Amino acid sequence: MSTTAAWILSVAGSGMCLFLAAQAFRFWIAQDWPRVCSTLVAVVVVSTVVFRPTLPLELAAKLRASLRKDLEADPGPTDHDTTSADGLGHADGPPWGTIALVLGIAAAAVALLLAALALAAGLRRRRERTQQQTRRSGELAKRRADLEARHDAVRDAYGDFEMNLLDNLHRLALGDVNVPQTARLIDALDAARDARISTAPEALDTYRKAVTALELAWKSADHHARTTGAGYLPRTERRNIEQAQAALAVARDERGYAPQRQLALRRALTLIESVIPVPQEAIAALETSTRPALASH
């Protein structure tokens, strides 16, 4: 065998041995003892075939020498007429060299078969893990999409209230952070927002809990606001809200006189803001809805 071929065989054998050793270590971690044993046997056989291919012949020679010594120590009946092919008068014995060679080739074939089986099993498990990770990623993505939809539903509902606060004075408590239910709702909105953008490993579970808490806080705050209306306010502020509602009715009456409607709109905003801040978006939405009617007069 040439030096180049021997070098290539040595490198290939070393790589195979390292691969089989890594497989044996992985099987040992998984406590798969049959595969550990078979892989270790394959390591021994491959390393022997690659790095010391004459080992089977040497072992055969030692075995033959041992048997010869035993025969010489306890000679049995011999046939002096039987001679070996070399004419030296030695009795023909089993072909130990051929047997050792056949056993070595068989061992190498078994080792290669075990290595191929281990490689195929590793590839199959890797493919299964990839498929499991893909399915898990899909499930996580679906769960996150469902959570985001639930989150957006509450956020949009509260945003619609804020945009149309002047149309929702019967739920005024939803816009008053001094109301405990509304304060808890605002805190839940902030917590859900932070959990949604979090990249922590447990972010999805934290987000699920935050969205669930947000839904409960929204139901509680909305129910409380619808039930109490403006009744939770002191008498003076409650009267201001009632007067603001009457002024808004005048401002929205398309049959009314334009200057009077504008004055009623300003008065309504002043009265409401004496009780609760009115978002600029709500003011803009109201002015947008009344401006065409005012301009037509």
C-alpha cells in the first residue's frame, strides 16, 4: 500500500473512530446501553483494522504457537507417513492465517455495518428532532397569534372608548384613573404591552398570563363603568356631566343655529374637562363629526 493510500485510510479511520466515539458518548448519556456496547465494539474493530491490520494474524500466530506447544508437551498418535506440502515432515494443521484473515474481514464488515446503522439512526433522530422543532415552532406561533388577537381586541375596545369618550359619558369611569377598576385596567394594559415585546425564554407564558389578566381587568372596569355611570362622582361634578351631555345634544342638533351650536360644543368640553381630561383624539373626532353640519349653516 502506498504512503498516500495509507495516509488517506488513516485519516478516514480516525474520523470514523471519532464519530463512533461521539455516538457512544451520546448513547451513554441517553442510557441506551445496547447501542453503547455495539458502538464501542465498532470503535475497537475499526481502529484495529485501520491502525493495526496485522493484529488478527499475530493473534492467530500466537494461538497456533500455543497449540503447537501443547501438542509437543502431550504428543498423540502420529502418522509418520503424512507430510506437509513443504516436505519437512510436519503434519498439516488448520490454516490459521486464512481463518484469521476471514475473521478480520468479517469483523471489519460488521464494524462498518454497525457504523452505517449508527449513522442512519443518528440522521433519523436528527430529522425527527427537526420535525418536532418545526411543529413546536408552529404551535408557539399559533399560540402567540391567538394571544395577540385577544390583546388587540381589548386594546382596540379601550382605544375606541377613548376616541369616542364624548359619546360614552355613560361609561365615564373607564376614563378616570382614580377609579380602582380603571387603574387596574391601565396597569394590565402596560403589563401586556411589556410582555408582548419581551424576548425572555418564558415570554410566551408570561404574555398569556398578562393577556388573561388584561381581559379580566377590562371586563371588571367596563362592567363597573356601565353600572355606575356618573353616579360615582361628587354632586357638583355629576351636575357638570349632566350639563355637558345637554350641551352636546345642542351641538349635535343639525337644525340648531351654528353659533349657538359652536358655543354649546365649547361649553360641553369645558364642563367635561373640569371632571376628567378629554383626549385630543376625542375632541378632534367630535369636531370632525360636527364641523360639516356647522359649515352648512
